[in-house]
Amino acid sequence: MQAVLPKVRLEETFERKLFKYAGLVSNCQQVRWRARAFSNLGIEGERKRRFIHSTTDVAERASRWLWLKREESWSHK
């Protein structure tokens, strides 16, 4: 069995999620919400890997915050 480098798997996962959420991004934009899917930013190699890592880190932290606040009531202000 051949080991897959985490860097390669991270990039493959990122590309798969871009495709998965493309429709959602389009729907959000149709109702005038700001949404972006980062596909071709013109960056390569280590810079791209760092960008993907930092972006997924922010998403994970936001998801965790939402989970911690799930019992609190929310209101529009």
C-alpha cells in the first residue's frame, strides 16, 4: 500500500469541495448574498497549500464557534 502525502490529499479535497459547493455559491449569489468559491487564484505550490490550510482552519474555527453557540437564541439586529 502506498502512502499518500497529506499535502496532495489536502489539495484533492479542496478541489472536490469546490465542485460540491459550486451550486450553493450560485444560489447564494442569485439572492444577492456574497459568496465565493476559490478555484483558480493564480497561486501555486507552497503558497496555495498555505492558503488552503489557513482557509480550512478558519472554517473549522467558525464551525466550532457555531456548535458552541447552538443552544443560544439568535436574533436579527
